[in-house]
Amino acid sequence: MIIDGKKIAAELREELKKKIEELKSSYNSIPGLTVILVGEDAPSKIYVKNKEKFAKEVGMNSEVIRYPENVEEKVLLNKIIELNNDKKVSGILVQLPLPKHIDKRKVIETILPGKDVDGFHPMNVGNLSSGYDSSIPCTPLGCYLLLKKVEKNLSGKHAVMIGRSNLNGKPMTQLLLKENCTVTIAHSKTKDLKTECSRADIIIAAVGRPKLVKGDWIKKGAIVIDVGINKTDTGLVGDVDFDEVSKVAKAVTPVPGGVGPMTIACLLSNTVECFKKVNSK
Ligand code: NAP
């Protein structure tokens, strides 16, 4: 089975569209997402354009604030404080990476945790790992939703998470633990990745190495979620050797068209959740 992330993301956006219409009639206001983009990084510009497009498509307010590469850190921090206090703004996202002269940690910690739609604020990170309500980083949340589409009950499954980044690996591990999976976290110092993977019922690969995970690493019937996006001479490929793995796995996500579309849909979902929390108080 090929997990169609594009289709599942479109369904999620359709649900969000309906939810936003309901919220509009209940509260006479709608969720708003503000994205801050610093500089001219080409992939970031594409991501931001797509975020804006889909936010508008589901019917939320969407604003992009652009700064030049050399913007002073304090200008950015002051803008975030202004947005924190703006009732029309439900979610704030600062597109990463940031230029070197700007302290990423300071920027993330300035965003109000209740508006942190990326789920990167230490308060949200702590809440997620403590099992409390929190914003969940969009890509792991997307992987989680795809997994649940294939298998409702993940309890007792052995999951191998390849990669331990704050963006993907660590939050994904928390989501798997919450579902009562037994989780192995692999990284660049892991001794025998093939053997670790061969024991897994679920493999999530968030590495950034083209086609690292091979068909003979996979237990028959395993579910494989590929987060990787790697540019190669033959086009975009994931961290999983799709042609090989799809012959052995029960289900696998393609690249492109798997996790990628879910990331933006989950960003919109997080924005709606932030709006609901503020308005239901
Ligand atoms: P990252 O911060 O570079 O982390 C990569 C992780 O992989 C690290 O934990 C690293 O281990 C581990 N690693 C590197 N080489 C390895 C190897 N040979 N064997 C096992 N583990 C290895 O990357 P990231 O930000 O998590 O992103 C990972 C991939 O996902 C990238 O391709 C990125 O483009 C993609 N991505 C996709 C989406 C999406 O929407 N689909 C969103 C975000 C990222 P150490 O910790 O030991 O260094």
C-alpha cells in the first residue's frame, strides 16, 4: 500500500475548512496565521508561498511579513511581541533557517506558547514530553496521522525512529510513546542500523540521506514513513529506497507526495487549535 499523503492532506484541509466556517458563525471571527520570512532562501520562499496559499484556501486569515537578510534581531523580536498581543493572530511561525546574526532560540522563545504553531517553544516541547496538551511540531504530527490511517492501534508495536532532531525525531518519539509503542531512536552513531530496522513494525526515517533504508532492512509487513527530502540528479528522493521497500512493507509513503503535504495541513490544523483554545476560555 502506498500511503497517499497528498490525498489525506487534502481531506484534512477540507475538514479544516468546514471547522473554520463553524468557528466563524460561533465566534464571529476566524483563525489567523502570520508567517515571518527573513531573507531570500529559495526553499523557504516556496514553503512560505504554499503556507499562504493553503491558509487562504481553508478560509483563515493569512499574512506574510518579509524582512531583508540583514534585519536587526530586535526588529524581529519586537514584531513577534506585537503579534503576540494581536487578537487577530492565532498562530505565529518564523520560517527557519534564520541568518546567522539572529539567535534562533531567542526568536522561538519570544513567541507566545499559545501561538507557537510550530511547537518549538520549550513550553510546548516540555508539555509534549510530559504528555500534556501542547502544539505538536507539524511534520511529526503529519507522520503520526498517516500512521494512524494505516493502523489504528499502535500499542505494543516496535518503532524505530531514525534521526533525533528537535524538528522531527524527538517529537515523533513522544507521539509513538504516547501510543504505547516500544521505541528505538537511531542516529548517526547507531552501530547496526540494518539490524535495528529489521526488528521494527514501524520505521520513521528523518535523516537527510538519499535512499538510506533498503528493502532487505525491512521486516515483512512493516509500516515505513519517509520524512526525508533529498535533491539528487534524478529528482527528489526520500531517505527510503521506495522501489525496494514498497515490495516488502505493508505500507510506505512516497517522496514527494507522502509526508510533505501533511506538514502544511498540520500547520493549519495547529492554527485552528490555537484559535479554539483562546476563544473557548
Ligand atoms: P537533521 O536535523 O539534520 O537530523 C538528521 C538526523 O539524522 C540526526 O539525528 C542524525 O544523527 C541522523 N543521521 C544522519 N546520518 C545518519 C545515518 N547515516 N544513520 C542514522 N542516522 C543518521 O535533519 P531533520 O531536520 O530532522 O530533517 C531530516 C530530513 O527530513 C531532511 O531530509 C529534511 O529535508 C526532511 N524534512 C522533511 C520535512 C517534510 O515536510 N517532509 C520537514 C522537515 C524536514 P546525529 O543526531 O547523530 O547527527
